[in-house]
Amino acid sequence: MNLIQRFSAPTPSFFRKLRNVALVLTAVSGSLLAAPVVLPALVVQLASYLAVAGSVAMAVSQATTEEGTPVPPEGYEP
């Protein structure tokens, strides 16, 4: 299974929920980092950590497939 097939395969419900939570965390951290006001350094540092953690969690959640997902034949294009 190549990367494109893995990302387009069905995702288990737990990982769909985790992906959505990670998306919210990344959006909140992005809005904190782009805020036009001066924020304390700790808040900015935490927002950058949340952005990285959310991005990694989204990628891992999307790449997880359901057990027993059939592998398409070689040369198959969805």
C-alpha cells in the first residue's frame, strides 16, 4: 500500500475524532501565533508546541487505516 492509497483508505472512528481534535488544536495555536497583540512568551511557546503536536497527530490519524483494509492491485488509480 503506497502513501496515497493509505491516506485515501477508511480511517477508524477513534482516529477520526483524534484528527478533528488535532485540527482544533492547530487552529487555536495558529490564531494565537497570528494574534496582532503582544502575548507573553510562554503563551507563544505553548502555541508553537500545540501547532507541532496537532500537525503530527493529524498526520498520524489520517495515515491509520482500518484493520483488514484490502490492498488495491498494483497500478490501481482511484
